[in-house]
Amino acid sequence: MTSHPQGDEATAAAPRQPLGLPPEQRESAPPSSSYVYAIGRAGAGLDTAAPRLTGLRDGRVRTASADGLTALVSSVPADAFSEEGMKAQLENLTELEEIARTHHTVVEAAHTGTTVLPMRLATVYLDDARVRSMLRERGAEFDALLSRLEGHAELGVKVYADPRAAAADPAPASDGPEPADPPVSPGRAYLQQRRAQRRTQRDAYRAAGAVADEVRGRAAALARDRVAHRPQQGELAAGAGENIANEAYLVPTDRLREFHQAVAGLADGVPGVRIEVTGPWAPYSFATPPAESRSA
């Protein structure tokens, strides 16, 4: 789903003892690392929310704070979440799905109570001390992003073109009887059918493109920002048709309903075109600085 803050990716973690274990258990316990889910402001409720959340491998979610910022973290096995371990997990669809689902669940639960900055999938540090150091080093950047995202949520909009649905749509009824077409040979009939299919396909994609343009036009008046993602294909694409537009919008929370009403029905009555609006989500797609800030 989505792009996450630029920063430390899953890194090779040197062995260390996990937090919170009594001395007699530390020697036999496997080394662990600190997995980071999201960042928010200190005192905004993350300390209260963390104990109610379950992280990866059923680990307890806790907080690590520094310089007015708080990160949601949990302990994960150091070997499984090292650079090599993460590479193996991300190549396993079942494990990748579990990591993504748990990461998303923690972030969304935190997002319901306060503004959070979702970290990219598989953001791992050696320990909580390194997490606090990261908060201090990037504090100004995170503070600016949180200020920008406050009072906003992410909505996703996907536009699909489905030529088969367009071809199946009945033609509008005429006012009178149509004159009978003269008989044609099977070969000519086949060529006519193929030309009609190509027209239907071309028309469906053109109509979908026009609808996508209309979505952008209407959304521009309601959203603070837009990110265009790569259209989804294969197992990632939901439902029939081809995803031709996959965009995320940063929308003020008091205009979410208005946004839905403005764009959700734009494909109504357009054969072979479908719109899917999802969210509101935590602002995954906007967890990096705007383009003008990134280039500065």
C-alpha cells in the first residue's frame, strides 16, 4: 500500500539482550531488536495506547521517547529482523502479509487517538536507545511532518477500466425499429466483431481516463495534497477490470464526507468504469516531506 518516511530501513542488528526480562532469564533469552511502527508527539496519548496493542510475534508494544517525540516499538527476534532475515521474510508472501497486517493494525489503532507518522514497513533498530537517538537526530523533520498532518487523514481513490462490463452494457433503446442489416459472410462478421471489441476496449479506457481526470479536478478543491501510486495489478488489484489510476489524497478530517460525496459517484452511468474510495487511513503516503522540502 503505500510509501513511508525516508530513513533507516531494516538494518542488520547485532545481538543484544531483550528488555524487561529478569536477570536469571537474560542469558538464555534470544537477542532482540526494536521494531518501530509510528511516531507521535509525547503526551498525545501513545503511552496510554501502547499497553493495549500487540505487535509482531505477539510482542508487547511500548514507547520510546526523546525531545518531545514518542515512538511505538516492540521487541522482535534480532536474527529474523536482521538485513538477511528481513530479506527472507519479505520474499515469503505469508510472512510479508503478517508483518504488513500487524504493522498496519498498530498504526491505525494509534491513529484513532492522535496524529501519528507511520514508519515504513520493517523499520528496525538495534535497541530502544538507538530509537531515542533517531528521534533526537530527526526531531525537527518529524515535528514539521506531524504539524502538516495534524487534522488530516488519507483517502485512497482507484479508477478501474473494465471493457467486458462495457461490452455487456445494453445499448440504449431506439425510438423505432432498426433496419435489418444485409447478410454478411462468417469471415466478414468475425472482422466486424473484432473491430467492435477493439472499439469497446478503447472507449472503456478513454472513459476511465476521463473519469480519473474528473476525480483529480474535484479532489483538488478538497484535499491538501495528492500522491499518485503505481496502478495495482495481479493479486493486489481488487475486483474486475484494470486499475488505471491509484491515488492517495490528504484530506482534512472535517471534509472526509464531502470528499466521498464529490468523487464516489463520478463513474455512475459510465459503462466499464468503476471507482473505489477507501479510508480514512493514517497518512502513509504523506509521511515524507513535500517535494519542495525534499529537494532543499
